[in-house]
Amino acid sequence: MPANSDVAPAPTPFQRAAHDLLHAAWRPELLVEEIPAPQKIAPFAAAVSADVLVGGEDVGAGRLVLLHDPAGNAAWQGTFRCVTFARAEVDPEMVSDPLLAQVGWSWLLDALAAHGADYVAPSGTVTSVSSESFGGMADEEPSAEVEVRASWTPVLTDGVGLAAHVQAWGELLCTTAGLPPLPAGVVAIPARRHAHKSPHRSPRRR
């Protein structure tokens, strides 16, 4: 079980929550892998990364880290914390929209609400950047990218209840990459924890 402690075994609440993270079912476009968790932020941690793939092309990417401090953390207002980022390349015209940051933040809050994921103390940033090439690179198309970085404290009962937050995170990734919500009745697939990620290509939404 992922843990940052070489001495104390992972407490049962963390084991339950980490199981929900590492054994989640994902919608078909998500290729999810367990990755090494940060070692110094909290006594116990687990993490996954994901690529959003459409037609074999990367159209988005992200990471979700689950932190646990049995002693509690005043800044978290709890003993667990979810930390994430989600990014995707978007149409350059979107970057000029003054509401893009607010909309990007709403992607997270709406996803949490849609999955009934209770939380407190949300915080984060939405960053959008654009680039245009000149001189010898003038033939390259303009590009733009949006990135959502966020953290929130999931309201869990003895470690139970993280599954809703994990599914909300998956929806955030897909929304950021421009995918529509999963149609009703479509079943997510089991996590491919040992699958090899495809060579990274910059995601592009047009």
C-alpha cells in the first residue's frame, strides 16, 4: 500500500481511500497509471496520472494525488486532501475570453457536484497561455493551453467515499480536453494500472 512512512503501516482509512483511487473504473478515453506519490507532503500518499486519448492521439493529461495525515491538517480542514492538475491544448481564440478562468474552475466544481462528492476547503488556479511563432518557425500554427490546478478536502467516513471524487476527477480531465459527458448507460472500464503510456504528444483541441 502506498505510504510515505517506512515504519508505521498505512492506517485503514487510507487503505480504503487509496483502494478507491487505484482500482477505479474509468471511461474508455482515459489511460490511467499508478505513479510514485510525493514523499514529503503528508505521511501517506497515493497518486495516478492519466492521458486522455481520442483516436490514438493525446488530447489532455493530468494527475491526481491523494494525501493523508492521520493527525489532521488545519489548512486542509481534515485528514485527507486531493491535489490535481488537468491540462489540454485549446483553440487560441479561447484564451482571449475573460471568462475562461472562471469556466475552467467551474469544470471542477460541477464535476464534484455531478458525482455527489462532498468536499470542503477548495482552492486552485486556472492558467491559460498562448504562443505564436515567428521567423524560421513562422509556419507553425498558433497554440494555446489551459491548465487547472486544484486541491480540495474530500469528506470521507473512515476512508470511505473517495470513489465519487475519483470519478469527478476523470470528468474534469475529459471536460478540459473538450470531450462531452459520458452518455447514460455507458459503463466505464477497469483501470489499466500496468498499461504503458503512449509517447506524449502535445494535446490539441480545435
